[in-house]
Amino acid sequence: MREFILKANKAITSGDINLKDLPGSCGRLDLVCRCISSAFFLSHDIRRDTVFYSVHYGRPNPPVALKFVGSQLKRVSPDERSIAIFIKKALSREHGPQWRESTPGIYHAKKDFREIVLEKVREGRNVYLLHLKGRPIEEVINEETYPEMRERGFVFILGDHIGLSEEDERFLRDLGVERISLSPLELHANQCIDIVHNVLDKLEYRRG
Ligand SMILES: C[S@@+](CC[C@H](N)C(=O)[O-])C[C@H]1O[C@@H](n2cnc3c(N)ncnc32)[C@H](O)[C@@H]1O
């Protein structure tokens, strides 16, 4: 299983979404939609082994968490507008402490970033923070380490255009979450998801 957790510092937390202004009044919801597109969509298929969380900290009622489950998604297509329509439906609901399904495979809850990370650590997943200054991914996940790691599943945490706060980084460090780097250059969040999938695809599908 491959899971991604995006902390979306400015992303809107109500259904008051103007589909013509995802970057502005919706707090960079365009970025969230691109990440979802990268997380799930292949040329003619969906990645059913992937789960994506976006935790929204924008106006008017932060935080709100959304969960997208690849094996259950229906009718969503890769373009930002289509994804934003489904997000709008989920954010228009009332949120409780437990996940509730809005449309097939899309869940919403009043959960914060740290709660979701803690859950993944407690589940025993291999949890990593994607970070420019981390250890190169190939040193951590490679032909030698992959077979054992894949049994526990992978979780990759990433920031939006603002990134994670120092407190969040300290929280992750204290939990023992290692930082891994994908490139010597700073990338967009959706590009990071593309690269992670590519690294794991090569290890998964080249196995004998
Ligand atoms: C546009 S970047 C964030 C830029 C922001 N100014 C910062 O300082 O974090 C979005 C996210 O992508 C991930 N990221 C960007 N470049 C990366 C790299 N070379 N290796 C690993 N993760 C990277 C990080 O998780 C980052 O928070």
C-alpha cells in the first residue's frame, strides 16, 4: 500500500468553492487537485493500491481532513475541475471525529495532520517525510530493502507551497520519521508524488 499525507496550509475548509478560482479564494486547491491526480491516475487506469489524505488548514473551519481510497474511487477523472467538484461535495458535509463517506472512495472528518500521522506510525507503516534535505530515496528504498518494506506499506508526508512548519518537523523527528529526498532541486508536491510512484513502480514491477 502507498499512502500520501499532504498538509494543505491554506486549502479551504467549506464547500464554498469557486471552481473558477481554485488557486486564489480556495487557498491553492489547484495544488491539492494536482496531487490527487498524480496520486491516482495512470493513462487508462487508477492506482488501486494508493490512499491519499489532504489535511486542510484554510478558512473558515480548520482543520478538515479528506481521504481518497483508490480501490473505491468512482467517476472521478484526472482533471483539476472534476476533482474539485468531488472535494466540494465532501467539504459541504458536516464533519465528525470519524471518517464519513461523501461519494465512493472519498471520506471527510474533523481530524488534524498529527492525528493522521500518529495513526500511521501506530499501524507500523514505513513513514517518511519528503524533504529537500533528506537522505536520497534510493539509499532507503531499493532492491535490497523493498521486499520487506512493502509488507508494512509506505506513507509519504509532504507539504504544499508553504511547506511544513518547524513544529511539525520537530513532531515528526520526535516520532522517528525519517526525511527522504527525491532530487537536489525543490519540486512541486505533485511532482514528488510522481517520482515516488516511479521509484516504487520500478521496484514492484521489475521483481521476478
Ligand atoms: C513546493 S515544496 C515546498 C516549498 C516550501 N517553500 C518549503 O520550504 O517547504 C512542496 C513539498 O514538496 C516536497 N519536496 C519538494 N522538493 C523536494 C525534494 N527535492 N525532495 C523531497 N521532497 C521535496 C516537500 O515535502 C515540500 O514540502
